Amino acid sequence: MELRYLRYFVAVAQTRHFTRAAEMLGISQPPLSQQIQRLEREVGTPLLHRLTRGVELTQAGEAFYQDACQILAQSDAALEKARGIARGVNGKLSLGITSSNAFHPQVFSMLREFQARYPAIDLQQKEANMAGLMQDLEEGMLDVAFVRLPCESSKSFNLKLIDEEPMVIAVHRDHPLAARDTLTLQALRDVPPILFPQDVAPGLYELVFNACLRAGINMKTKRQASQISSSLSMVAAGFGFALVPESLTSLSLPGVTFHSLSGQELKTDIALAWRKFERSPAVKRFVEML
């Protein structure tokens, strides 16, 4: 059964008149009558009572009219949805984020702006470490991901820099140097460093590890946290000191003080990564917004 038959029938049922329905549809009256007759033959029962000054629905026609309206509404919605996806204003966007990026104010500000611009796009988020995000992105499980650089595996993707963020030192508030605004790593040689697992952010791990080595810190005394953010909980418990991105100072844990790093400059970049030759209109919309 063709959808145009349903549209013709709905127009006649709503106007209760062939001539007025034909005018509304932009066709002549005789072809409309012929199409309705074909529809009734296909259904196998009359749908309309032909009257002198119009038509009225049969009992079967009343039931058919309700279903026809639903079918046409679903058809129109399906068309609009497909067209919206093609324009990048509908559909879904799966986005990955590392635990440390989750505290950067620009990241969620951009997500809020994107959702405000394209409310019909279902924005799905997943938090994981860098290795997991890169693998999911490569396998198509994610459309885009906010990552921390440097990261060797990210070179196989398109990258757009979001922000350059300095690293800061976190120490326990009872440490003798906790009252200073700035600290050097050399001043913390006798304090165990707290590092996150290397697969959380391989490039950033190497950056922190090598900086500690150059400062003469004994890396055999290092402690390991499960995530970059959880290293601050270990600082608060007195395990040692940590080097963390500046945005994590927003956590403000009791017992932890933050200090600018002097003597050397350590920075980490936040970037958006997506597959090369990406065809998704939603991804293109997101990148264009950035």
C-alpha cells in the first residue's frame, strides 16, 4: 500500500468532501476519487459513505483513519529524523573523557553549548583512561574523545587543541613547605612521589616521571594511585606529593595544598581526538563548534 493513498484518504476524511480534499492536496477531484476507490478495493471494504453533499466514514473507515494518521505521523517523523542526522542536528554523539579532563571547566562548558545548539542529538558520555579511549575511538565505539597530550597513540587521529594546562604540586598541609606559594621538585626529594598508572595517560606519565628523575627524586619510593584524581586522596592521607593538572585544584580536598611549580615548566595539553576521514555529520558539527 502506497503512502500517498493514506494521505489522500486522510484528507478526504478530515474535510468530509472530495472537492475540498482535492483542493487541499493540489490535485483534481476525479483522480482523487479513483485513488480512494483503489484503496477501498485493496482494503477489501468501503471506507466512505458517498453522500449528496459530501462523505462520511464507515465504521471500518473510522478505524482505518486513526491508524492511517499514526502511520503518516511516524513516516514524517522518520523522514525528519533521517534528514536531521544527515544535517548533523539529530542522532547521537558518543564522547569519551578521561577522569582528569572531567575537572577542566572548558570541557563541560563546550558540551553544554553543543547540547544547547543541537538538543535533538543524544550526547552519550564515557569516562575511561587514555588507552581505553583510544582503543574505543579506533574501533568505532566512540565518535570523539577528550584526551591529554602528549600521547603517542593519539597521532593516528585528528587532533584539535582545547587548552594548555600547567602542572602544579600537591602536598599535605602539614608539610614544612606547605605555606609557600611556589615549590621546586628538588625541595621534595625526601618526599615519596605519587604517580598514576602509565596507561591512564602514557605521555603525561613519562613527563611527570622524567621531571622527578631530573630533580633527583628517588623513584623507587614512588606510590601509585588508581587515577590522576585519586592521587590527591593519597596526598591528603599523607602518602607523599603529586604533580597534577591545574584544573584538579578545584577538588579542594581537606589536608591538601596546591603550589605552582618553579625551576622548570611542566604543561599538559587537552585536545579533542576523532578519526581521520570521519563522515559523521554530528562529529563535524561538534568540531565546527570548537
